[in-house]
Amino acid sequence: MARQDSHPLIQAAHSLVPELQTRCEEMEAARRLPFDLAQKMAQAGVFRMVTPAAYGGFECTPRQIVELLEVLAEANASAAWCAMIAGTTAMNAAYLSPETAAEIYGDATAITGGVFAPMGRAELDGDDYIVSGRWQWGSGSANCSWLCGGALIFEQGAMKTLPSGRPDARMMIFPAAEAKLLDTWSVMGLEGTGSGDFEVEAIRVPRRRSVSLVSDAPVQDGPLFSFPPFGLLALGVSAVALGNASGALNDFAELAAAKKPQGSSRTLAQRNIVQVEYARQTADFRAARGYLLDEVEMTWDMATHTGEIPTARRAALRMACTHMVRTAADICRSMYDMGGGVALYRSNSLQRRFRDAHAITQHIVTAPATWELTGRLLFGLETDDAMI
């Protein structure tokens, strides 16, 4: 299945590839996306893949989002991850009033990020919330002009709940300058994402700068904003895994064509066992990619024709995303294994592909627990599907 490379944003992503490839080690050493590279990516528009067209964004189709992130992740998974987080966070713009959305997302070079998980507390105070909290996994936060953090809502000291009985939680959006960034990012994979903690203490956030992707309805029209928001996030995670696995296959092919194991006159590529495993992993990659894009297209078709995505369709999309992430990790492990001792060195990209792939598997939207959630739905069992 060919990429839709005619889209200008995907063409822009291709233009970034050479620099993204050459700066992987620099990013890992710095443990973050360098400011100048973030600015180049912002100027190319890759952080605005989801931003509504009303605010100058690209409002890409889900397939275009997958293929854009695939290009970036083939070159540099950490940079692609930062693009994915900034891009999907901009989904908030579709839920805000036009005036507020323009204030935050109107600047074409602005970068936004944040964490959905309700790790904060927001006490209602007139037209504002008084917000305190500390959030983990703030990918790309050092380059953001705006951040958002999920918070449980309290009124007069009592936690508010939704009609379902679920706690009322909203994402609070605030200038990044109001947050303190904490250097907690010392990890195994996706080292270059700068996904450290950030915190705020008793800041005032206007109610108009809060969003719930669970209980609010989007203000912006268009099929992209009928697409399940958590499905879109899962799609972004799986697209980075997809591109990273594609890069691992390419990197191993280059290694295998040149490397001769000790005591052998044949290259790795000339060994039967390597040929079999490489073909098998390539088939698994193509099958997982095709499955993912097929589910994307079926979900997008519903979004464009009815504007309503039933639970079964959302669950089907999530299964394909989880399958892609797990398959990608298996592929990267296999390429690392076949690379032999040379793959152990930091100078070899296969060890980074391996580490990044397994870091991606830890994201909650495609973690192993999603198999249980979607399995319950397949069996028709009663299930809280708000996060599907």
C-alpha cells in the first residue's frame, strides 16, 4: 500500500528526514528534541497535522496522519513521537470556542503538548479553576508554548462526577511558562523525546481553557472531529511504531548486505536462516500495516458518511493499533537479534530501534490491557467504553 506522498505535509516530512537521521545520537545524549530542530519541524507544519483548518492547520485524514508519522519515525522515532504528541494534543482546538482556540492554536509555529491522564486537581472558583498537579510523560514539553494536563474537578471541596458515575475530569490548558519542568527522563527507549514530568501549583485557568474529550462535543465540524479521539491517539502511537519497525527492516537489510560473520565468507544476506527470518518479518510487517490501514479506512468511511462511530468499530480500530505496536516490537527484536554483537553498540541503529519499539509498547492506549478491553466487547460483555 503506497503512501499518499502527494500531500504537502508528507512531502515536508520527507525533507526533514536527512537531518532527523543524523541527529538521533545527539537527541539521545540531550534526552530531548533540540530547540532548533523543533522549530524546523514547526515551520514545516508537522505539529499541525490535526489542527483544524479554521486555525490554519492541515486537518489531515487519519491515513495521512499515519503515513506522515511513518516517514518521520523511519528516520527518528523520538522526533516522530514528539510530532505525534503535539499533533494529537491539538485535537483540543476542535472542542474550544473559536476565540480561545485561535488564542492557543492560531500561531502557525506554536507547539502544544501535555498529558490526558487526570493527575491534577482543579477547584472551581467562579469562571476559573485553581489548578495544581504533577504530570508524567510530558513529551516535548521543553519546546511547548502551551501545555495541558488532565485534572479531577472539585467544587467546594467535593469531587464532581459525571452522570455515568465516573469522576469529572478535564484537561486544563495553560501557558508553558506557568509550569515547572522536572528532569525525570532517564529511560531505556525514546530517550530523545524529553518526556519528563511537569507540575503547576495553584495556577488560575479560565474555564474556557478546559476540555473534556469524554463529555464535551466538538465545536468544529468535519469528519476528523467525529473520529474517536482516543482512537486517533492510539493511531498516532501505532504509526510511530510502524515507522520505527520499517526503519529497522531497512537498517538490517543494509547491515546484512555488508556484514560477514566471523569465520564466514558469506554475508548475512547470503545465509538461508537470515533470508527466511527476514522474509517472515517483512510479511508480518506488511500484514500488520495493511490491517491497520484497512481499519483506519473503514472507521474514516463511517466518520465521513454518518459522523457516528459505534463502539464495535472503535474497538476494531484499537485492536489494529495494539496489534501494530506489538508486531513492530517483535520485528525490531528480531532485527536486533540477527544483527549479532555489532547491534549491541550505540553506534548501531538496531539497538535504538529495539529500545524505542519496546518503550512504545508501554503507552496505555496500546498496552496489553487493551486486549482485555476489546476482548470483553467482542464477547458482548458489559464494558465501560468511554476510553475506546
